[in-house]
Amino acid sequence: MTWHLLMLNVTVKDGERALLTRNGQLVRVLAPGKHRLFDPLHELKAEVLDVVRSEFPAERYAVLKAARPDLAAELFEAVETKADEIAIVSLDGPARSGSW
């Protein structure tokens, strides 16, 4: 993330997304590619996140879900368990049965 004159330049690689905020409020999510954003007052900030095998804090997810439920539903699959339950999450597709 760099500024050049009145522009914010952000490069998002494959396997990444960037959360674009203006004064601490989520504006949008940037997909992979080069982005040039008009930012004369330097109010924009881009937080680049790895989407492959990444962890996102539950507190930040709760804030995002409250502010932008549409975006939270598009970007995340929430897995919630009760006190006496466990969850198995497969990141690369469905779990397969087989012998060990």
C-alpha cells in the first residue's frame, strides 16, 4: 500500500483480499489485482489478508456481521459450536473417510 500524489495504490495477490476502510469504517473488499484509489485526504486504509488457511478473529467477524451482514455472508462461513460440541473444518473441500 503506497500513496502517490492523491492516489492510494494497493496490490492484492491471488489468495488475498484487502479490507478497504475509510476512517475506520469498512468501505468494500478488494479482489486480487492492482487498485488505484482516489484518496486526497489520506483517509483510506487497506488491510491485506491471506484467504488461504487464514484466521479471522471472532470479535472482528461479529463487528463486520453487525455492520455489513451481506458482506459477512459473502466472505465467511461461520462455524459455531455449543459448549459440549466440537467442529471439524475442512479447508480444501469435504472430508473423506478412509483408513489411517
